[in-house]
Amino acid sequence: MAKRFLFRLEQVLNLRKQVEETRVRELAQAKGRLLQIEEALREHGDVEADFLDSYSEFEKSGNFNADQVMSFCEYKDWLLQKEKEYKRREQEWIKEVDRRRVIAVKASRERRLLEILKEKRLRSHKNEVLQEEQKFLDEVSSIAFVRRDRAEKTLGADLTDLRR
């Protein structure tokens, strides 16, 4: 009976699969966070555009006092500051996504390397099993041939003895 295939590094391969899954999940979370920031930046742009539209309408009306102008200016400054903050966070998360992508690709390569090694060892094992089977069949054929040959010689000798 052929020996069972056993890959000694199976536990390491399983660990690398888990690590890869974790890294891919972390990458997905970082991408999700980046998308949230980009969506917040778009919403902020909409709020700022609405504010600038209302501000221009307010200026056209001409009915405003110094306090109102100061409030509008302070709000505009706050909007600009908020936009800078969103853009800064967006750049940070773009870098974080890239960093996590590199880590995920590395984990994937390490896992794939072990899978390729396992495939090579499995092919080698299959070849060994085939060679053992072929050797066994050759031995069985040889034994059958020798028995047949002996039987024919014995039968031939018996026939010769009977003719005498």
C-alpha cells in the first residue's frame, strides 16, 4: 500500500493563510476608512458651496451689519480649516492604504511560496508512488514469467519422460 502524502509545513501554511486573511481584512478596513474620509470631504465641499452661494446672495442684498460679516468670515475660516483637516487625513489614509497593501501582498507571496512548495512535494510523492507501483507490477510479472517458464520446462520434461 502506498504511503500517505504528508506535508510537514502544513501548519505553517495554515498560519500564513490566516495571516494573509488578516492582512487583507486590515487593508479593506483602511480602504473603508479612506472612503469615509473622501465622502466627508465631498459633503464638506457641498456644504461649502451652499455657504458660498448663500453668502453671495447675502452680499447682493446689501442688508448686513458688521457682526453678520464677522460671523460669515469666521464660518468661512472654519470651513477652510475643516477642509484642510480632511485633506490631511485623506493623505494619511492614502499612505496607510498603500502601506497595508504592501503588507498584504507580502503575506500573499509568502503563502503562495509555501503552496508552490507543497504542490512540488505532492507531485514528487505521486511520482514515487507510481514508481513503487510499477516496481511491484514488474516483480509480479517477473514471478509469473518464471513460474510459467518452470511449469513449461517441468511439463516438457514430464512429456519427455513419458515418451521414453
